[in-house]
Amino acid sequence: MELVAVVGPRDAGPGERELMLKEAMALVGDGPDPMRIDVPGKGSGEPAGEGTMRQIMEPVIPALQSGSLFGANPPLLLVDAQNLQAAEAAIIGEMVSPPAEGVRLILVSTGSLPTSLARVVKEHGKTQRVARLRERDAIGWLATEAKHRNLSLDAQAREALISRFGTDLASIGAALDQLRESDGPVTGDSIRDRFKNRPEEPVWLFSDAVAAGDVQESLRRLADFLTHSHPLILLAYLEGDLRRRALAAAAPDLGTLTTWLGVQPDNYPAKKAWRQRSQTSDSELRRAIAALARADRVLKTQPEETHVVTLERLTVALCRWFGGQAVRR
């Protein structure tokens, strides 16, 4: 019997999801193929009533019962287990407290599992965590995969692949397969000419570049984000970030800040705002609030062709106000 949760970042991107599924399949091993169920998100399918499961989740019940006379059940792989409804998590938790003989349940979750199930995993199973994937991690993975394909990539070629695909490991792997079949040397220019896509990356990469005062990187991240998301989504994120910064500047300690924000003491965005509180003065915070309000007004009242330049100007200003002494152009 086996009960394992593979837990990745709450806002996991394609690269993190690739690593999480790879970790889960490694746990499956060389035995029979697992029964995979992708848990639908909120609002998908009929709601589960008290003590019931959605129809798509019903195969979970026989899969978690002890093996039949004809052998053990195949491993059960629940992907996106963070989407389990309360009743479903409770039922699964009861069935694996502890797991029956021959039962193998592997949960893949972006962010925390439902509380009732997380408690059971802690008592009867184990948790393997997949860390947030950063570009330096993707570069290391890229170098290894290129070597396996007998591809010679210099630093500029590797940087070009990352600029096109970010930390999407599956897409990088597909690009390497294409490059392996191409004629001529693989250079940064040839990669940029061949692949025109922009990576779909989490918004915190943009905010990290702004906090570092890196104008060029911030503008690149802005362009990547706007390729896939609406500008108002970015403004909403920046408003939340600015609120945390303002409260961190006024809070006497981290505990008070997390109380004001209504979050847990180990909340990462709160701790990040607390660490960065000395980078921005009160006057710079006020200017940032005013600039954000102006940008919001432009996006909601002015023609669409003004939106990108408005956000670019806002980005450059935020780099100056949030980057402290580290502003780089």
C-alpha cells in the first residue's frame, strides 16, 4: 500500500507541471500503467452533494478498494487533486486511512490539498515537493537535454531558447527535437528567427524583475505577459503587490503584517513584502499608487492602442521606485 502526494507551486506553470508529472510517473515505476483521473476545476461538472462524488470521480472508489482475486488494482493517479471538492476529499481520506493492502494512490497537486485529505497524507503517507522552476533551473535542464540529442548550443543559443519558451520544459524539448533535424549551426539568431512565440509565464517573474530594478528584463516580461493575458489582470496583481508593500512599510513586525493581510504566518508574498520594505520610501509608494491609478484610468477609458505604452511607462517608473539602488537599464 502506498499514499504519496506530489505537491508543486500554487501557480505552477507548464515547466513545474511537467516535473510534477514526471515525479509521479517515477513513483509508479515499471508496474502496470496507472489509472489516471484529472480532477476538474471548480464549476466543471455537477457539484458533489454531501457524502457523494461527481460522476467523473466515481471510478476512484473501486480503485481504492483492496485488490480482487485476480490481482491488485493498478496505481491510481489523481492529477490536479487541489480541485477535489470537500465531499470527495473526505471520502478519499476515509478510504486511505490507512490505504488497503495493494492500494497505491498518487496525488498530484498544485498548491495545498484539501485540508481533510492533507491531514490523512501527513498521517499515513508522504509528500514530495516540486520547487518553483526558475530560468536558471531550465537552463541546466536544457543543457542536459541538448547533450542527450548531440546538439551543440552556445550561451546565446541557450538564452534565445529560454527567451522564447521560458520554463516550459515540454516546449523546449520539442524545439530541441526540431533543431536536431535542422541543417547548419544552431545560433541565438537562428533560434529567434525560427521560433516566434512568447512564453506564458507567471506574473511574479515580472514583479521580481521590477523589484530588482531591471528595466530591460521587466519590459521583456511585460511583453511576454501581455501576449497571453489582459492588461487589467496585470494591474490587479500590481495593486495587490502595492497594498502588501504599503502595509509592510507601516507594520511594526511580520506578525502584524500577516494579521493585517489576513494570511498565514508563513505566507510567501507577505514575507517577501516584509523583506523588501526598505527598498521603497513613503514618497515613492505614494507616487506608485498615483501612477497605478492613472494607468487603471487609461486602460478603462482610452483606446486600446494606448494601453501597451502606458504599461511600459508604468513599468519603467516602478523599476525606479521599487528597485532601490539596483536600477539597471
